Amino acid sequence: DLDCATAPRLRAALEGLDPVGRTVRVDLSATDFMDCAGVRVLVVSLRRLHDVGGELVLDSPSPSVRRVLELTGLLDLIPPAVSVD
């Protein structure tokens, strides 16, 4: 789950990266639930990366997470991708 209990860990991991000019991929294939805390982390990360010439890509969002991304309009801003093994 990506919720109020786990979103701070994702935020910390993303903030710990040097994002300049990088593509950061977040694998959501095993994420069955995402709430507004998860959405917020993705939005903040998207803005941060965009500001320094980077890109955020969401790998294989599960159907339930994809639905949240659709309802919030994030699929229009963050490109989903199929995971590369």
C-alpha cells in the first residue's frame, strides 16, 4: 500500500536521489492501494524532478492504483510504463 503510513518512506527515498536530468521510475506493480498521501508524494516528486530537468515514470501501476491516477488526473501528467525486467 502507498498510504499515510508508507508515503513518508517513499518521499524520503525520492528526496534522497540526485534528480538532475534523471528519469526516476517508481514501480507500482505490487501496490494494491494508494490514498491521497501517496498521490501527494508523486505530485511533489513530479514537480521537483520537472524543475531540474528530470522525469518521473510510474512502472506498471496495478488496476486499483491506475484508477486513482486516472481520477486525480495524474495519468495526464506522469507517463505510466511497463516494467523492464
